Amino acid sequence: MIINKVNINSDELSELVVKGMQEKKALDIVVLNLKHIKNAVADYFVICSGNSDTQVDAITDSIEAEIYKLSSQDPWHKEGQENKEWILLDYVDVVAHVFKKDRRAFYALEDLWGDAQITYREQA
């Protein structure tokens, strides 16, 4: 079976990440547009929170499923699955950060990238 990989740009990819988060009722979804920041590691960071280990896992799985469904693309790098406090899915141009609710404030990614264009997204 041959799977056709559809190329999608970082704008579309970030929207798929948001959709995956919304599917599992992620909290406080924020999109940081880093395109205009010199030496940024990606075009977008998409950040959300979950209330429990189970929800954090479900959000992560949903993001991967949404992206794979359209582009047949797996994350280039994935970490944090063991601890379930902060799971990172790196799609090179877009990085998804899924935090357990109580850990997100500690890392304060939104503050670290204060020059980013920030968009707050509603739950679906």
C-alpha cells in the first residue's frame, strides 16, 4: 500500500494541531507565531493544558492523528510521554506543547517568547 504524503505549510499544520487539541477539550490553547522572530526554532509553538495524565495522552494522540490523517506525517521528535507533565511533538516548523495544567505556569513558555504574536483559541 502506497501512502501519498500531502505537503502542508506551517500555517495549515498549526491549525491541525489546534484542531487535535480541541477534539479532546484541551484548555487554554495558545498559538505563538514566531515567524518574524530572528533565529526562532520554529514558525509556531502551539500550547495547551490538560487536567490529567489521561487527557494529556488523549490530546497528544489526537494531534498526531489529525496531522497523520491529512499529511501522513509523524512528528520528527517526541518527548515527555513517560512523565506526562509536558509532552512535546516537534513537526519541525510547528511544535506542539501539551502540558499538565499545574506544570504549565512553571515553564511559562508564553513569557519566554514574549515577542511572538499570540493568538488565544477557544475550545471547540
